[in-house]
Amino acid sequence: MSLHQGPRPSRDGDRDRRRLAVNPFHAAANPLGGMTEAPPAHRLPDSPLPPETAYRLVHDELMLDGNARLNLATFVTTWMEPQAGVLMSECRDKNMIDKDEYPRTAELERRCVAMLADLWHAPDPSAAVGCSTTGSSEACMLAGMALKRRWALRNADRYPAKDVRPNLVMGVNVQVCWEKFCNFWEVEARQVPMEGDRFHLDPQAAAELCDENTIGVVGILGSTFDGSYEPVADLCAALDALQERTGLDVPVHVDGASGGMVAPFLDEDLVWDFRLPRVASINTSGHKYGLVYPGVGWALWRDAEALPEELVFRVNYLGGDMPTFALNFSRPGAQVVAQYYTFLRLGREGYRAVQQNARDIAGSLAQRVAALGDFRLLTRGDQLPVFAFTTADGVTAYDVFDVSRRLREGGWLVPAYTFPPHREDLSVLRVVCRNGFSADMADLLVADLERLLPELRRQSGPLTRDKGAATGFHH
């Protein structure tokens, strides 16, 4: 989550000077005799507020947030059926960790794990091990911890010697959670750079970075930079060849945060999952293309051997024997229940229809953007329903940051950002097509682009000076 600092002092040095504005209608409704003073913004009020007044204060301030449905930066689900919302409201008071008190919620979590193990072709779905998480970031942390512990157990005679440091190999395009994992758990991040028109990991280059201290290699099924799949099967083949030459047996974790809930339905012949013996673990985000509101993720291991037992804690102070593998302890069961509802509601054919619709819209929209003549496509939305594009070679009057800024004026959030080292010269826009982003909305986006282009073409040059502040890169 984001870090926040306290309020800065005002010019007269008073940090608490700012107060919230209360409409007299709201204050007059106060059953405690009326409000004589508006509540402070940065410290707890001295007295309680009536619920209607508190609601209105919060509600009105949130009106300034962007419209989630127009946010084409986020991969996170922004629409669910009303029935799912009802179920979530009924379960928001249940603590997911308390499996003894809420055994049916725990059973629904177990069923979701079993469904994903089957979907991802675990050799023996009944032997697969998995859990829900708060999202893919936690799932990746857990998977990384399992990789590191397995490596440490195999190298107990050398580790934790001071001159031995484990490393994790990945493409430079990984989501920031993998950089966090390496930082937090003192693992060296070995990143394969981008090169030319290759915007993700190269299998042979990844294998060449591996050595006896490599805990694993991460393959991304759906890069957040451009929506492309990394070649997981080719990566495993390169590591198979490495083992034949050197004896090094390096496991693979597949970060399927988005693609793990797209490829099984739209790309059934693509081999990327537990069908590959070298794939030890997989994660996905239920709150992305799993079609559930945030936040829920899933982490699965192909069998118990892939998840060292010593990482699993067992507690009984909530009643019963509860094995737990998580970074946090208390978490609402609502999102897990919503995931099970969505699995039941859609089934394989329903998921296939929803994801195909998103891909069709992405592909059509990408073609229409390219047809405008001012842009060049990097990807076409034919893997993840996501595509990235940049300005065409002859465009000098404006850049992608200007386009993003002008689209924001109409409510659209389309991120503009630069690529990582070795391709920092490339700045792009990216559009994420999710369930709820309809063909009609795509028409409106193209219409707004067509309306803005004549004005942008008349500029004398790009207007955005601070590229870092122009827009954020949204995973």
C-alpha cells in the first residue's frame, strides 16, 4: 500500500487548521443538538457525528475520485453482479483465518483451490497445495519464500554463509512485487533486460543468469507493460538444457496474475502451467481477470513437496487446528466467497465468453487506434486483452504524455509511461480491456481521441515537461 505522511503545517504553523465543510442541512439533523463546529480533517473529532452527517462528508469527498469504469489503467475488476455484492456484504464480518468458526467459508476456499488446480492441469489435483491471499503481490511473496526455503534446504551445508547470497532470475518487466520480494527477503534480483522489440524475458538469457545460488526463475503470463505472454514452455526447455549441461535443477514460478485466468479459456493449446514438470508454483489475481472485486489472489504449488512444511504455521487459539501460510492473519472472507460464486456462476463456458469478449474489444480497439495514423502498436490485445501503443515516427507535435493528459480531461485514465532500462527511450500508452468495458465505451474512447487529435497536431511540441508527474504506471 502507499505510504503517507502527516499534514504539512499551514503558513501560520497550525497543522490542524483545516476543517471539513458541513452543510447546514446536515448539521441541523444532528440528534445531539446540532453541530456548532465542523470536524477537523487531520485529527479525531472531540465528539461523535450522527451517521447521516458522517456518511455525507465521506461520500461527497469521494465524488472527486475518478470513475472506476473509465479507468483503463487498472487490471482490477470494477464491475460485478448485484448478487455477488449481496454475498460479499453478508460475509464481510467473517475472518477468513478462523476456519473453525467459519467452516463453510473455509470449504469454499478449499474448493476454489481444487478448481484452480484442475484448471491449471496439476498432475494430481488432490495433491496440489494452495491458499487464497489478499492479491497476487502476497501470492508472489509466498511463492518466493517457498523457492528460497527449498533452495536453502538443498544448500544447508553452504547457507547462510556470508559469501552465499541466493538470487532470483526474472525479466525486467516483472511487476514491482518481485522487486519488493528480493528487497525484503535479501535475494539478489537478476533481471533480463529488454532488447529491441522484445519487451519481456528471453529464455536463453534467463538460463545463462542461473547458477548454484538461483532459487528459481519467474515467468510472466501477461506482462503489465504490454499485455504479452512470456514463453514459459521455452523457458522450461532452456532450463532443462541447463540441467543436462550442469546438473543445476532450477524451478519455475509462473506469475499468472492476469493470464492465469485468461489463457486456460482462450489459449487452451498453450502449455504454460503444471503440464510443464519444471513449474513448481503459480499465482493469479482473483480480482483481475478472475472477475472479483479486490482484493483476492491465489497461490498454488504442484504438490506438498514444492511447499516446505516448515513454512506452514499451525495455531489453535481461535479453536481447532488451523494450518496457515500467509503474510497477514485477519482477512475478510467476502472476496473468497465472491470468487466461488463467480466460478459457479460462469463455469468454463461463461469465463470463455467473458474473456473472449474482452479480447475481441481489445483487438478491435487496437486496430482502430492504429487506423488513426498517429500511433504505432506494440501489441494488439491478442494475448491479454491489453495493448500498448506509442506515437508514430513522424509525430513531433505531441507525445504520449500529452495524449494521456488530454484524455484525462474527459474522464479517461489511460496511463503513459517509459519502459525499463535498455528501452527507456520508448514511451507508451496502454489500454486494459476488462469485463464492463463495452464495445460502446470503446467507441466513445475512439471518438474522444479523434476529437483531440486535431488540437494535439497543432501544438508546437510536446507540452508535458515532468514526465514522471504526468501520469503513473498502473499495474
